[in-house]
Amino acid sequence: MKLRLEEDSLRLRLSAAEVQQFAQTGRVAYTIVFGPAPDQTLHYALEKLPATAATTAVQVRYAAGALAVEVPATLAQEWTETEKNGFSAQIIVAEGRQLRILVEKDLDCRH
């Protein structure tokens, strides 16, 4: 899963195998190690919210060293079971600040 961060935007691109894993397990996650200490890692994930979740919106959860994009179950199912290439959302993260989330299938990429 490719992670791209730019000013006020976050983009995830998943391979066909990762889309299938997400459809089956509800989660795809990776860790990037930047150094030997435990606080020098970044864990990032795409997670499906439970069908019983109170929200129908894409969410972002962040804590030091851990980032997760959370997707409502109905949107996750639609995205993984159709030809729909991706979805996006705008999330208000602070007063006057929004974060654009884009999640896409990276099906043509072979590297």
C-alpha cells in the first residue's frame, strides 16, 4: 500500500492483493522503520469500521507514530466489490483546516 502525504492531503493506493485482503479482513497495515528506537516507526493502516459504527463518514485516527484511515462498512463493501476505482473525503481537522483523503485501487501498477 502506497502512502502519499502532501499539504492537507493523504492518499493511499492499494494493489489488487491488498484490496482483496481489505475485503476479506477489513484491514491492511504496514510499518516503516526510521531508526532503532520504538518511537522511530510509523504504522499506517486502512481499516473498515464495524457495520454497527455510528458514523457513515471516512475518518482519520492519528496518535504519535500511528495513522489509520477508517472507512464505513458500506463504503468499503461498495469499493471492494465493484469496479469503483476509489473514493475521497474531506475531513475537518481543525478550525479552518481540512484534510483531503483519497483511497484508490492501484491495479495497473506492477512494481
